[in-house]
Amino acid sequence: MKEISKEGGPRANRPSNGETTRMVRRKPKKISYTRRRQAAALALVAAVILVGVVVFALTGGGDDEIASGVSIGSVDVGGMTRAEARKTVQGDAAATFEKISFGTGEDGFSVGGEELGVEVNAAQAVDEAYAVGRRGNVFQHVSDATRSRLGGVHVDLVAGYDQDKAKGALAKAAEGYNQEPQDASFGVTDDGKVEVEEAQNGRVLDQDATLANLEGSLRNMSGQVPIAQGQPPRPEVTTAEVQSYKPEEVIGEYQTDFLWDSNPNRQYNMKLAAKAVNNTVLAPGETFSFIGHTKTLQYKEAKTFSNGGIGIANGGGLCQVSSTVYMAAQYAGLEIVERHPHYAVLPYIKPGFDATVWFGENGWGAQDMRFKNNTDGYLVVREWVDEKGILNAQILGKDTGKKVEMSTEKIYEHPVKGIKWTPTRR
């Protein structure tokens, strides 16, 4: 048999006598990298499909169960059937939206969900939750399954409200929520200290923005709604203004002896009237009326000085109270609008420095003691009895830079008419 060598001869593979045998080997063929990539891609797709099937089987639950890790609003519905999920979500929504709270603390308020026309579409949310792990292609299945397993999948609750009802309910709530601005002012403590009450901005509910916040809370299955405020109204009188003119300096004062008469009724009447006068605030241009502050009080019978002599009547002692504050007003340099003197020398005050008052009865007209705040600032009229038995009267205001001197002059002395003195102020 003729053998054919690789070169084509019939004896190519036979060694001849005395000749060395020569081995001939073929070079290996090259493997295509394209085929490798195609094989790897097919393997990856197969793996993904396999993982998707496995994950879907693990997380998808039964045919009517929602994948684990899925929540609607604040409710975890994973593993529930659609019917169970609808019932649970509707129950939670009914409890959450029965009363919806706007804001917190003392500034907050609540409105019933029915008043706002709140409605919840639990069925739509449950259908969306059920679709997790079942929607789209296999890659979507894997993506849903991974998300629900690792971080959970949240489905917004489809809830809404009746716009007309909600606007009406918020408009009603705004009536109680809105506040007018508070002007700065000052008050006087019992011991005569002037304290400034600071100005406060007003408050107004921004109803449109608050409705927008309501929409966000409904989406998040929350019964808490942040309040949105509008531009706050500002006060007309600022704290700085009141600080600049608050009356805290004594610009006029006077004292009389409270204990000169030990009659308890007279002392009772004087304390009662002084308390009614104490801490009276006078605006610029305002007139103080002694009768206006003391007429309606219930007095006791006590000694009075009238008709040039001594008598007994309800309200005995009031003239000492009016005379003391009258002299404080004189030393403050205020304008005396009305003053009536006694026609007798009084034991508690210098002649001519007195001011009688009479409420008007028994055919006699009223006699008042009045003075006007003719300064540019506010005044405080103070009157009280101290622990030493002294009746004190003070006028508080801003320093006017003036010093007042008082003197009196006898006009006449008559056995029937009595004695008349007139004061002079410089």
C-alpha cells in the first residue's frame, strides 16, 4: 500500500533505512472571541431569568397575595390578599382621617375629614400594590422583587377632598386662628412700677397653601397637616415707641395725714376711693375726673366738712383723697379744669390747697375735681395709703424740665360765708 505523506508522496510516513524519522505536528486553531461573548450573554440572560423566576416565586406570594415589603401609606400590606389589603387600608384611612389636625400645640386646630370631603380610593392603591412583582417584563419583575426585599416598595394612597367643602371648612377655622396685631402698651403694678407690654404681630392663615399641604398629607396617609401662614399684620404702635414715652418719673406728688382721724368709716372710704384712682392712665389731652372714678362706689357714713361746718354723710373723707391728688396735679404743672374749695380751715391740708367734691343730691349740683394732661406724653395717676399712715398721690410722666412752686392767699373771712383762700402756682 502506498502511503501518502503530508507533502503528498506515498511514502512520506515511512522511514527509510538509515534515515531519521521526522514528526510533523499541526498548529492549533484560534477560538473566536465573538463566540465567547455570545455564550456569556446567553448565560447571563439565563441566570437573570432564573433569578427572576426564583425571586418572583419567593416574593410574589400566592396568586392573590401582594409581594412582601410592599406598603400603602403607613400600612404594610405584604402577604395580604387584595381583599384583606382593601379592608385594612380603608380601616386605617377611616381612623386617620376622622379628625385631621392642622398645626400643633395651642395654635393648632382640628377639622373632621367629612367636613373636608375627604375620600380614599383604597382599591386603586391595592391594585397598584398587587402589581409589584407582576408588572412589565422579567427585568421589571426582578427590579420590583429586589426593591421590596431590600428597601420596601411604597405605594401612595389615592385620596382626595371636596374643594368647596375644604375651602369652607378652612375659612371657618381661620376665623378662630387669625389674630389681630397687638399694639405695644404699658401697665402699672400695684407698687407703681411701669411695665411695657411688647407689641405683637398678628396672624393670618394662608388657606390656599394650607390646602396644598392637605393634599400632601393625604398622599402620605397622614392626619397631620402643616399650617401655612400668610404675611402677618403688623401693629401700629411699636414697643420702641412705648419705651420712648412710658411714664416712669414722678413729676408731681403730695402727701396728707391719713391717721389724723381714727374713725374707721372715714378711713374705709378714703382707702376705697384712693384704690379707684390709683394707676389711672391719661393719654395726651385726656382729662381726669375724680367723680368719674369714685361715684359708683359704696361708701359708709363719716365726718364731712360742708357749709362752713362739720357734718355726717356717706362718703366722708373723699375730699381729702381729691385734695391730695389735686395738689399732685398742681405740682406736675397740669391744667386744672375744675376745682371747688372748702369754706373752712381743714385739719389735713394747708388752706387753699383743698378740693371738695360732691356727687350731687339734695338740690345741690355735682362738684368735681378735674385736671387735663397737657403734656406730650402719657401720665399715670397714683394714690395709695402707705404703712406709715400717709395718703400719697403721685403723677408719673416724662420730665418736663419745670419746677413748680405753690402758695396761697386769703381772699376773705366771713362769719357766715366762712373763709376763702386761693392758690397761686409759679
